[in-house]
Amino acid sequence: MITITFPDGKTKQYEAGVTALDIAKSISEGLARNVLSAKVTPLSFGKGAGGEVWDAIRPIKEDAKILFLTWKDEEGKSTMWHSSAHLFAEALEFFYPGVKFGIGPPVENGFYYDVDLGEKTISSEDFKKIEDKMLELARQKNPYVRKEISKKDAIDFFQKKGDEYKLELLNELQDGQITFYEQGNFTDLCRGPHIPNTGFIKSVKLMNIAGAYWRGDESKKQLTRIYGVTFPSQKELEEHIAMLEEAKKRDHRKLGKELKIFTFNDDVGPGLPLWLPNGATMIEQLETLAKTAEEKAGYKRVRTPHLAKENMYKTSGHLPYYAESMFPPMDMDGEKYYLKAMNCPHHHKIFEALTPSYRDLPLRLAEYGTCYRYEQSGELFGLMRVRSLQMNDAHIYCTKEQFADEFRAVNDMYLKYFKIFGIEKYVMRFSTHSPDKLGKKYVDEPTLWLETEDMVRKVLIESKIPYKEVADEGAFYGPKIDVQVWSAIGREFTLATNQVDFAVPKRFGLTYISNQNKSETPICIHRAPLGTHERFIGFLTEHYAGNFPVWLAAEQVTILPISDKFNDYAKNILTLLKKYYIRASFDDRSEKIGKKIRDAEMMKVPYMLIIGEKEVAVNAVSVRKHGEGDIGSVNAEEFAKKIKQEVDSVMQFDF
């Protein structure tokens, strides 16, 4: 018998070889119908070990912890989409005998498979027949069968198929670590995991076709990459398609161009955004908000240079851990200098210069620092993945006793920002280490890892903040929180990070004088509630669909006189608005009022003030609100006071 431990800590005895699906059935048939896979942590892995996602029908042969994964879980979706890639391959093989397969992983919204069709071609017109075949195969409820196989037998199998892509992958694997998966008439080299059977797949949509070099190497053959997505119901697929259509309208790259927020230029370089006046204005508003919040929270502002010597990044440990994400060094005066990829080493040097005592802690150093990261060309994506980024960064140096209050305060700041920006759905992704990667991926301090992770976990639980714990995704110097948020249309974004550093301050020799007159090393909390300007404005553009709230909008009010004879009055209104620090413009074009209104609506200006003879007569303005239409006539100064109050309510938010 083996002991299975459930997430609530309860245990139950089962025969060795029981599967997650068997265990789910022992609880309820309803649960079993929804289990796609399971996170299994054999107790032999040791305390603090992260679980692995297993097939729901894979035998469990020793004491273990178990977490059932369904469609509601990220890993559950990933399992289904991985299995869908195999189902797609089976359908494709039916129509294209002899097709060769590269890799077919799950991705953020579905799956893809890279395939070599030889002399044959495929187009979107072929999608319908492949989708129908996938659904036909799905209804057969064929199980996904995992088989451990020798390397020799695996090579023999793919040599007979003439599949050089799988053979290349096999050559990199060790004997004893090779698994095949079979479902229906399809067999693939795969680590898994997979859903119990094809019947869980109820709806299918192939999305698009692209070219992809084998293994991303331009010197190798270009394969055909086909993207698809599946769902456990037709309704969910239809909702997904509707969301994608809405997302196209909200694409920050499209709106960023239309609203004149940012641009890119080949002469400047890829991934290096140029902020246009509208974008720069939005940045200033976000910085004002952040600086106001941080001043109230006791942060001290600092500034650091854009580059530093190689030795500092070696001390911090970013070299060699982070070298691939940094721009190549520059040789100057016999020294190597790197563009700054992160602010923390510079802030450590500022802490060192301040020589604080325990009375100065916690010390909170904040900076909107510009960093440079070498993202691969194929990974650049609008403002979401760039090479130059302005980060809402800060580092909090504190004692162990102060840690819980400081970490909690950072999380509270996130929650207040969520309220301002109308972010209703969020989760803190709590990333821990992997014990078997100490000294490689993570600093070799096993006791400190467990102690620090427990400290973070305790704060999250006590704060009742929704969080999800994932293993083997921590920073190299400590556990971290990645803040996952969902936009107004349900798209998920990684907004910001909150990291704990118990290792690097020691590397820099950072100390403070304790109340016992001894030198102690502080804990450092890295936090960036608003992430970077680039990613956050990209997110907000899609979240608001470009309809920014009045406090954030680059242009808050535009004045639209009906004819030229009202221009002098319009200029007076503009002067009045400026007195209240309202960002306003005056459209003095000799155009019809309908045209002026349409143009202002296209630029999504929050308020339009229509001025004609009636308004001039009573010192008023006729107010039109973007997306709503006319909302009535009001005294000009009363309108200005209202807008000022609306802006101040955000900028003076109770942090």
C-alpha cells in the first residue's frame, strides 16, 4: 500500500500502481470526468521539491502528494493542448501519408506542430477537413498510452518512417529516458503528459499557418508551422474566437500607431521604442502616480547610470547566469562595460555608500531606471517584448523581523493599483526553487531557500491574496512573485514582479550595524508594481481599448467651435482649462463640426467641448463625452473644476 497526500493535508491509502484517475474516481465520478492530468510529488523527492505533471493514467508506485488538474488549471489546459497536437498529427497523417514531424508543443493559447510535407502543400482551405477528422478521432476516445522504450528501438522506429527530425532529437537523449505516446494510429516521441483519452476534446479550430526553421536555425530547412486550439465544449471555443476578434481591435500595436503613442524605427533598431508626445505624457502621469505612492510609503528616490563594469555583474551573479540576456560588453580603457540590464547591483552600491544602522532600516530605494536586455529578434513583440525598458523599480533592505511587514506592504500597493486601473482578476504566481538545481540554476543555500520560501508563503496566506505556487521558477537568488493580471477581455498578462534576495547582499558585503552593535546582512526585496512603462502601457492600451481614463489620457479635452467666429471664445476656454492644469487642445480647422467630432472620437479624447452662439451667450460649454455622446451644457469653470477633481481623485489616492 502507498499513502497519497491531498492538497488539504488529508491522506488515504491505495494499492501501489494506482493512477490519479483511479484516485479521482474514488472521490467522485464528477471529479474523474474533469481530471486532465495531475501534479504528482513522490515523497522520495524530498521536502520542498516541486511536483511533476503526470498523465492521469500513469501508475503511482510510491508515497506521494497529488493535485488534480482540470481545464480550470493552467497545467490542465497545457496537457489538453499538448494532447491536441498529437491528435492533429494523427489527422494530418491520414491526409498526408509520409508527413514528417518536428515538434508540437502546447503554447499560451493552444498548440502548434512543425511539419515537413515534402512536395505537398497545405492552406487554410484544408483546415475544415482536418478539423472534422480530428473530431472524428476524438469521438473514438482512444487512450494516450505511455511507453518507455530503449533508444535502439526508438531509432529503429523512426528510421523506418524516414523521419530525420525525430532521429535528431533522439540522438540528444540518453537511453533509459525515452518515452513514446500512442493514441489511435499515431505514435510520437514525447515526454508527456497527456489527457486520459481523446474524448475530452470536444471542439477544434485550426488558426493559421506560418513558416518556421527547424529548431529556429536559419541554416536549416524551413518547416510548415500550423497553429490550433481545442476546448472541452463548442461554447468555449466560440467565446475564445469572439475574444480573439475583440483582441484584434484592442491590439496595442494598432492602437499605439493610431493614437500616436509610440513608434519604432529601423535606424534606431528593433525593440527600441520611440515615445511620441502622447506616449511621453502618459509616462509622466504614471511616474507621478508611482512617485506619489512611493513617497507616502517612505521610499527614497535614487538615480543610477546606464552602464557599469563587468566585475559588478560578476559579483551580483548576473554573469554568467544572465549573460545571454545582456548586450555584449564594450571595451573601454582596458575594462569591459555592460549596458545595465537590471538596477539592483547599482542600488546595492548606494546602500553600501549610505552605511546604515538598524535605525535606518527598512531602507527603500526607488528609481524609474532604464534597463537594456537583449531579447532575440523573433521574440520582440510591440511594447510587450522590447530591448529598452523603463522599470518602476525599488529595492527594500530590511531585517528578517521586518520582512513580513515590508513584503505585505508591497502586495498591498499592488492591490491599490489594481483598484485604480480596474483590474479585477489577478493571481500571485509564487515561484520557488528546485533542490536538484542548487549550485547550477540557483545559489547553493538549501536552508535559506526553504526558510525564505516559508516566509513568503506565510505572508501570502495571512494576507488572503490569491496565489499559485510553482516549483523551479524562482530567481537565482531567491523566491519570487510574478503578478498575473487579466485585462477587461480576459487576456492574461505578467504585469510585475516581487522578488526576495537572501544571497546577493552577502556577495556585495552589504551590512548594517545591529542594535547589538554587530554587522548584519540585510534581506533585499526587489519590487516593481507597475512593471515597465513599455509593458504596462501596452497592457493598459489593450485593457482600455485605447479609451484611457481622463487622468491618464494624453489629451483630456478638445475644444470644437462650430465656426471660426467662435474661435476667440474657444481660446479663452483653453486658457481657463490650462489654469486648472487640464491637458486640452483647440481645433481651429475650418471644418464642419461633424468632421471635428468624428476626428476627436477617433483619437478617443475623453471630453469634447462644443462651442456655438448659445454657449458664448451664457459663458458655457456643451459637453460631449467620448463613446457616450452629448451630456449637456455646463458653466465652463464648473466643468474645469469637475475634471480637475476627477484627476486629483486618482493622483491623491489613499496609499
